[in-house]
Amino acid sequence: MKHLEGQIRIPSGCAISAVISKEGKRMTGEAIAQSMKPMHDRSNGLGGGFAAYGIYPDFKDEFAFHIFYDNHSCRAACEAYLKEKFELVWVEEIPTRKIPQITDEPLIWRYFAAPLRSVLRSMQLDEQEYVARAVMYLNTSIKGVHVFSCGKNMGVFKAVGFPEDVARFYRLEEYKAYSWTAHGRYPTNTPGWWGGAHPFGLLDRTVVHNGEISSYDANRRFIEMFGYQCTLQTDTEVITYIADYLLRRQGLTLSETASVIAAPFWSTIAKCPRQEQERLAYLRKMFPSLLVTGPFSIVLGFSGGLMALNDRLKLRSMVVAEKDDKVFIASEEAAIRMMEPDVEHIYAPAGGEPVIVRVKEGAFV
């Protein structure tokens, strides 16, 4: 096979990378963009993106909607809806840099908005559920509109292109965040389009994913019973909604959520101490349709932290390392060393073992 070296590619899925400061220190997007360069061949140019937390301190109390529009008429329809349901504090096009590697871009706008209190009271909803329902409505009912980010003091930036080019396109060196995640896409059975690039987000939760979900149909059918709509033509979207459902609506902890998504085998549960057996068995029986099968490694971002998780058989690579107050996560060690050459405590988490990192309380506010 030596004569074929360099002529064939053995795909191992996409590329993921993340960094977080436990002290809440904000970093520009330059380092996370650099981390994607040694993993360039894990992508094919059909999707790249980043999520950043802590980037909008001047609007930290408003939801930041990032929206793709196909044209100005659907933008007008979307803005009419937003004005009816929200107080718009600030509206602008997201600044971009014209580069030859990124083409056919849609209209890209952002809105800092607060739900109208009178409407919240009349509907008897909390603001997160109100925003989630608004996003589902916009993404399914107004053609040409795609809300791809809607959390507070955070934002998703994604496009069709290689991730390092996406970073230059969105001028990420001008943003500062205490936590960054990144993704380079290599789609295998779904189209490459702007809305289908990672990260996927709902409220403050975002997901980057390397792998393929063989349980997608079962997961999707279950989650759509609770008002979620999978419209983005890629399987990863459902993981974001599963995380939102389990964490926000069911009130599970991050560790419990990991035990649903990457549930241990029954043979493994049988070897656990009795109290742990009961907890894990309850989660498996309560949420069987939310077990995600197939090879995957994911990073779940949220306000104040990250969670990294492999499938229970660890069929996709993921490496974790630390240095001072920072924790780094990536598909490859080379990506981490692009961010910090002198990292320490490098290890690969076991399958189904969540790695949960939180910013110390109050540091990012």
C-alpha cells in the first residue's frame, strides 16, 4: 500500500477544537483559528464554524440573534415578527471580510433583543422557552430565514468553507471570548450549506460534532414530539436539541445528560455500586430514545463551561490537555499545541466519560 500514500484519504470524520479559561480570561479568536490548520485535511471546505462565549459584554442581558437571510424580502418578514415579539435594542449586519475562499454568502445580520414582558406574562412562559419557540417558528415558517445563534453574550459564526477561512471572513481576531469551540466539516451523506455547518446552537448551548449518528431517526422522532423541528439537513442538529431538552426542560445535570447520550452498556451498569446502578438504569429506562449511537466525539458549549464526550466505544479521537487556567480539547494533539506548545496533562478520555470544565463562579459575568 506504500505507493498509495498521499493519494487516498482514510476519513476519520470532521475536526473539532475548543479552549476555555477557568478564570474567565477572554482570548481573541486567533488561537482557535490557528488550531484548525493542522487538521485541515479533516475538512473538505463544505463547512466551518466557531462558537464564542463572553463576546458581547455590552449586551449581556439581551439575546443575540445571528440570522442568515436568502434575500431582503424574507429579512423584512423576519424583522416584522421580531418587532412584534421582542424589544430590539440593537440591529446591524455582522461585519465580514471579503475573501476569495468564501463565496455565495447570504445576508448575515444580528439582533440584540429582549422578549416583551407583556407577551411573556400573557403566554405564561419563561424567556428561554419563549425564545426557543420563536426560533423554531422562524426557521420553519418564513422561507429563506435561518436563525443560527440565539444565546446571551455569545455567538456562532459559520459558513461554507474551511474553518481557518471562516475565521478570517468573520474577523474573529476582533472578538474576545473566555471560551471558544471550532469545527471543520467533512459531510458524508448530507449537503454542505451555510445553515448545515457546525456549531449548531439553541439558546446558549452549542454543539460541534465529529462522527455520524446512526440513531438519528429514532432521536429525531422522539425530540420532535416536544416542539423541536429538525430542518438543517444534518444529523448533528438533533444532539443540540437533545441537550436542550435534557438540561433545560428535564433539569438533568451535565453528567446525567452524558449518561443518556452515551449510556453505558447494561453489562457495565451491572458492575457499578448499587446506588450508581440504580441511577444509570433509571436514565436508560427513562430516555431510551435519546441514546446516540454511532461513532462520535462532541463538545457541548454553554454559558460558563464546556463538556466534551465520546461515544461509549470511543470510535472517534479526542484529546484533552491543560496549561495554567486553560483547558484545551481537540481531535488531535497537534491542534492543541498550535494554541499552547507547552501544554501539560495530555490525555484521551475514555468512551462515554464526560469531561466537564466550568469557569469559576462569577468570573465571566
